[in-house]
Amino acid sequence: MIIKYIRADETYDLRHKILRPHRPYEEIVYETDACDDSFHVGAYIKGKLVGIVSFNRDQLEGFDGDHYRLRAMATLPDYRMHGIGRKIVQYGIFRLNDMKIDLVWCKGRENVKGYYENIGFRSHGDVFDYPELGPHVILYKELI
């Protein structure tokens, strides 16, 4: 497996296929993708992009310090349960640690809350609903 930084547009097909297949393609393009301080990580197996995650600078209310948001993490179904998601998140967190970022957070679907907790995130606040996407929860991980 090769893990490396990728361009935002390289994440779009997987984002659409895995995270929002029944929504318009345009919805998976986030305005934060083009920010200078955003970055994207991809995992490749035999030249095929199988996992992605994006990170952008964004404060989580109620916490001090410098924060980044983890967003649009997805792994192709045939490649799940092999630690790919954990590895691409860790790859991004290594960079955030080098940048002296205090906290990384995300809005995760409620059904994957346990996954994030297993990689060191904690839930924050109540479950909320994203229309057409379902129940979500905020999760965070302190880095320093």
C-alpha cells in the first residue's frame, strides 16, 4: 500500500461513490478543498485509489487552540477492515502534529462513531441530523 498526499479532485469519485451516491456530484466538491491550508490523503493498492480523507483548517466551537477538520473519509467496500482508514487518518495526523495543531475533529455518521472512537476520537455533543444523510455526531481528538 502507498499512502500519499493527493489533489482534491482526485478524491471526488470516491467521495461520490461512497459518501453520497444518490446526491448530485457537485455536492462532494467542498469550497474548503481549494484553500491553501487544506490537504488530502489517498491510499493506493496496486495503483488503484482505495481510500481517501481530507483535512481543512476549521475551529470546533468550545475548544481552544488551533484546529483542523477531518472530512470525507471513504474506503472502497472491498478494501475495508484492513486498516486503510486508520492509516490515512494517521498520515494526516502526523502532518497536523508537525504543524503543532491542537485538535482534529469531524462530523461522523452515527453508525461509524465506534470506528472513530477506536482510533482515539471522543464524541462531543448530541446526535444531529443531516437531511438526506442521516444522524451524525461531532468527534474530536486532541493532538498535543
